[in-house]
Amino acid sequence: MFNENFGTATIGDFDVDNDTIAISRNLFGSVAEILAAATDAGPDTIITSPATQDAIVLKGVSPAQLHGFEFQLL
């Protein structure tokens, strides 16, 4: 689970069809906010929390591959 102030984390083997990322509601209020924060960084996606500037880097995943069911807010 990603809680606030974790800094930057890189996930190199994220499978958009089978994996889920648990994120604290202190970072994002909704899954729609997570998707809106996902930016294209070449072959990767960077999701940056506007509240804390913590960032998750998904290697080899484009923002277009994310649909929302990959995230769980806790």
C-alpha cells in the first residue's frame, strides 16, 4: 500500500490485467483523480499525487492502458 510521503516508487513488472495497486485516500480522493494524474513518460506512466508530490512510476505501461480497476483506495 502506498501511503503519503513514500517519495518515488518504480514498479517494473506491473500487469494491467492482473495487478492492483493499493493507494491511501490521503494521496488521492478518487480513482478518477489517479487516472487524471497519470502522465505519459515515453514508454512509462508516472502518477504523481498533487497533495504530496509522491510518485508511482509504472515501467512499460502507458496511461491509455489504465482503466481504473487497477487501483484500490484505502
